[in-house]
Amino acid sequence: MPGLLNRPTRRGKESRSKLNVTPIWHADIGDYVQGLAWSAGGDLAAASISGPIVAFDHNSDRKHQWPGHGFGTTAISWNREGTRLASVGQGQTVQVYDGASGQLLWEEPVGTAWGEVAAWSPVANVLATAAGRTLTLFDGDGVLIRSEDGHGSTISDLAWSPDGSAVAVTHYGGLTIWPVDPSEGGQALSWKGSSLRLAWSPNGAYIATGDQDSTVHFWETATSLDLQMWGYPTKVLQLAWHPSSRYLATGGGPSIVVWDCGGKGPENTTPVMLDGNEEHVSALAYRPDGSLLVSGYDDGRLCFWNPGKSKRPLLALEPKPDGDLAGISQLSWSADGQRLAIGHANGAVAVVGVG
Amino acid sequence: MATAVASPSDERTDNRVPITVLTGFLGSGKTTLLNRILTEQHGMRIAVIENEFGEVGVDQDLVIGAEEEIFEMNNGCICCTVRGDLIRILGNLMKRKDRFDAILIETTGVADPGPVVQTFFVDDQMQEQLRLDAIVTLVDAKHIGQHIDSSSEAQEQIAFADIIVLNKTDLVSERDLVEVETRIRSMNATAKTIRASNAMVDLDQVLNVHGFSLDRALDIDPKFLEPEYPFEWAGVYTLTPGKDRLICQHGPDPAMRVYLAPLRDASDTDLEGAIHAATLAFSGEAETVASGGKIPSSVAVDLALTGSGTMSFAMNVSAPGTYALFTEHHPNEFRADVQTVDSSLEIIASREFKPEHEHDDEVTSVGIELAGDLDVKKLNTWLQRLLMNQGPDIFRMKGVLSVKGEDRRFVFQGVHMLFDGQPDRPWGAEPRHNKMIFIGRNLDRAALNEGFASCLVS
């Protein structure tokens, strides 16, 4: 059974840290963990690339199991209250389930056969989905609010503005910001390239993108100014904002690159590089209180950092040598920051307590 | 930006999933071939990515529709242009536990194979998990003549190919087939051509062929490295003074140069000597001879073939004996025939030659073979400059090189501005030499030869 082994790192200094990471439970959902999300109430939903979605309760019991989408699930999202789970995949529709009863509440077409992203607004029961070139906004009952399909290329990611007033989508050629209010037009931020992921800073000041051409862009939302950061060894698929909005941690290679967006912003600054492994970073997440950054790697290694204090990991956990050395595909902190869920490429899900 | 790309190339240890790219014009038989692959009992689990097609599962196989999305990069480098749709779909497929034994990508008839190929060189995630096995291009033997000159896409699909399936051969004559094959070979000398009707080919011939494997970088047909000649054909006859004539009909060109060479006998060595003389004679000026005129011995002449009906030229030889007649075009093109009185004269021996290319702008292959050792610094400088200037026009290149100070053969291959090379086995007893092939558009044979030769250790 895969799992994590608490092992001191080679450098003695970190192992004296007071960080205490304890395994709580683990499970297997059968295939690559494509989505992993905590509800506000402490349920953990995990979606596998080949379809099935499982909701685990606080005690790791399988509360619900849904078949997911015909040829696989690509994304899941809990609404703000944790009462509804939305999912999209290769199956033409978005499905919304009741988190308590497990009932399918509604199902609506999303535009094309391959749904890529589903995300609930952080402030209201409004759901955004991206499928092919189409962005669709639904209200909590599945009533269409807005549908936009003029993006010229497939939408690779979407993110809500922190105040829930707008959704930003990335596609080849830049990004487009769509207000929830359908009477307002969209704002295109153009760039000749392909962004793969985007993340809106918690204060709304920046939209960061991770790009196919091994760059990271910062778009200043107030001015539409575009800053390009290059030097990454590979395309950048991991972006994590610090809750203060001051730091953006990025993957795109073996090093974690942390940009400081304080003061005059990240332009012409040298980022902090955190080297915890020779394998590539596969997942990144800041703890909700900002006290820790956690990184997962392609070989299953997990590192905890406090980049403000040290360039060395506070703690590094190796995969159990007798277990399946599967890469980490997803990292998700519970809302209270007490638990960390770790999804693996082989379908293993582990929950650890972080004290 | 010229980039060296490292890829695991050992066929035995490489367990990446092979990708076959299927190209060809609409109606060339791609769908027929795909359906055959999907329905044949081969025991493999195959995924097919098709442009503009719904999702269909055939038993355990999978057909996924995708719209072609070309991602150009901000830096303007064409070698960084990739297919976003493929990265997204393949990235999803490769995460799954149920792996595929092979993945086929069917491109639209007008797709540029460049970005498809580059996707597997440029994107490290793709390169890590997937191995581009080969570009298979289907050619409609009956209709290719209509596209090959006017369509740059058709030319590029042939230029990029590792395997060319010449399909619908049942609809054309042997003579036309040979003509198409010759034309294809002049464009892409390294591809293997397979004749087929109704897309019936052995799957072994199109799947898992390791077209991009460095180990096979120089599985080059040695014929390709033959020099080109200003004539396409030579026939050996026994001629008698005053009796024999060359009969021609109206053909595709207004004139044809010929050269009649006396031979001591019909041996190969004797013919070789005549080839040399003929090459020299063809390169100079020549008199034009109208129908009814004479073809002299040992002097090249241009036969005017503008008339209608049968044209006749007397073979003006002074002594009976063996002669070789060199013709600028293949005799078939003018239904040319050497006759004595009114019956055809026996052809004792004949030989076809690789013709020189007539159009500078078309896709060609340039092969270079050179003895000696290369100076690696000079080679790098030359290649870099070449690719910087001509990278977009160079579709494929392959080489086996003898680098000074290196005991092993250096094998390399490339696509546009991307190349990938490494030393492989030691030269051992084999004589050290250099072989290099470029397939591209507007290639300057002389400049490439000269440039490559300048990289030799002086």
C-alpha cells in the first residue's frame, strides 16, 4: 500500500523543526487522482482520471461514490458552503451533486465533449465551466447566466476573481476576463503564446499564468500590464499564491521558484529558488494561514517549506520504499489548515495531520 | 533557436508509447487504413486522435476527435510551434492506468506535419512519455499528380514521411506508378515506399518502424547517394551504318538531348566510360536536329520534337558495332524506339539514371557522402548558420558522421531547427566516412556539398 514515510532529510538542521506530520488515513480511488477538494464541512472529494468520484467523510468513510463522466473526469469543485459538488469531464455535461444526500441535483451541457474546468464562485452559488472554447456560467440551480464561445482556442484554465465578480479564462493568445453580469462585455488581455494555468492573487491585483513556452506571466489587473518571467526549464503547470498575495510559488522544473510581489512588484526581481529534489515539482499549495508551503514531486517526495525563513525544507517525506513510488498529482489543504490531502498518480489518496 | 534535444533512443529499453502520425490528402485512404488498423485482430490497445471527428470507442480502442490548434510561441521561433490539442489530449491519456500500446494521430489533408512532429521534441512531458515512431504518408497514386506541384502541404507531407503508402495502385498503370515513385524518391530519398490498393498494408510496415530512432538514422538507400545525371536513360544497341533510326512521338517536352557513344563491348566498365563522356557532352552547347536529320556519334544533339505524328532521326554511325544511346528523358515519355528498317532493334542492355532536378523551388533530398574526419567546431558553426537561415525549409535531416577524436560513429537527425545526436557504436574495421541527408525546399546542392566539405579537418 502506498504511503508516506517520515524520514529526516539529509541536512540535519531541518529535522529539528517542530513541524509534526502524522498520517491519518489513506485510500485508493483506482486511477490517477485528477481532482482533490475539501468541502467547507471537512469532506474530501477525489476524482480519478478515468471517471469515478469519491467523497470521503471526516473519518475516511466513503460517503458517496459517483460514476463521474463517460470517458473520465477532469475537474471537481465544491461550492462555498460545501453543499454541492460540481464535476466536468469527457461527457458533454457538468454534473452537480448534493453533498449530503449524494443525489444528482442537475446536469447541463457545457458546449463540447471535453469539459476541462469547473469552479464555483468563492462568494456565491455561481458555477463556471470551461469546455473547448466555451465558458459557461450557471446559477446554483443550473440556470444559464452567461455563455461565451468566442475564444479562438480551447480554454485551458479558468479562475474566479477573489470578489466573485468575474471569471478569467486562459487560451492560446492570452486571457479574457468575463464579468458575471452578462450585460457587461469581456476584457481581452492579449499575448502571443499559450497559457496553461492561471491563478488570481487573493487581493485581486494580479493574474498569474503558467505557460507552454516555459514562462510565467503576471498581469496587473488594474493596468493590464503584462510582466513575463522566463528561465524555467519546462512549461509551468503549478501556481500557488500566498494568502497575503505577496508571494507566488511556481513549479516548471525541479526547483520551486517564489516571486515576491510586494513593493513595486515582481518585475526585475530575483526570485527565491527552493531546491528539494532532482525530480520535477508536480504540485504546490500554501497552507491557508500562509505558514507553510507544501510541494509534491514526480517521484512521490513531499516537502514542507517556510520560504520566508529558510531555503531548505522544514521536512521532507519520502514515499515508502516498499510502496508504489507514484508521483504526487494533487495537494489540497483543509479549510482549517490542519489536514493535508495528497493525491497520487496511481490513485492513492493520503490524508495527513499537520501540527 | 537551434536546440539539441536529448532523447532515449535505445529501442530495446525505450518503453515509451509509440506515436504514429498519419498524413495524406483527403481521399488518399487514411480513413480506410485507420479502420483497418482498428478492426484488425492485432491484440494491441490503440488510441486514435482524429481532427474533426466524434468520439467513438471500437472495442477496447478509442477514437478521439480534436480540432487542430497550433500554438506559435512569442519568440517567433518556428521550431517551437506545437499542437496544443495534442498536448492536452495526450497529456490526459498518459495519466491513465490503462495504457495504450500505440497511439495514432490522423491529421487533416492540409495539415502541416511540422508542428505535429515538434510537439514530441519540444514538450518535455510529451517527450518523456511518448516516442514519435514514424510519419506515415498516404499518397493517392492516381491523383497525386494533381497536387504534387501546386500544393506545398502535399510536398511537405511527402518530405516529412518515414513511410509512404502509395495507395490505389490498382487504378494506375505500372508505368505511371514508376513515375510517381521516381518523383517521390527525388523529393524524399529516405522514406520507404509501400505499394497498396485499398490501403491494404501489413501493420508491421506502418507501426513500430522506429523512423525517428537514431539507431536507424542512416538506414538510407545507398542508391540515393548516387550522383545525379543530366540524362535519365541509356540503352545499348548493335548498330549498322545507314540502317537504323530513332523513332519518337510527340511528348511532354519540345526537345530532348541525346548522345550516341561507341562502345568496345556491352560490359559495365565500358558503359561507365561512356557515362563520363556523355555527362561532359550533355553539359555543353548542342545543335538542334529536326525530324529527318541525323544523330552523330560522340556529339550531343537536341532533337526537336515539336512536330505531330512520328518523327525519325537516322543513327549516323560510320562503322558497325556496339553503341550506347543516352537520352535526356525516359524513352517512354516520347514512345522512343530504335528501329532497323521497320522492326524494333533489340536493346542489349539499358540503365536508368537519377535525373537532376529541374525546379529549384521544389522539395528535394540532398545526400552527401564524404571521406575524412570532421572538425566538430566547424561542423557546429556551419550547421547552426545553416539552420538559422534555412531551418524552416529543412524538413528532415539525418547523418552518420566521423568526428575527429571520436572513436564512435556520431549519429544524428533533426526536424527543422531541432536536432538530436549522439555517438553510437565504434567504427571498428569499417572505414570512417560521413553520410548526411537533407530533405527540404530550395536546397542548394552545391552550397550544401561545399559547406559540409569545409567542415573536414584540413
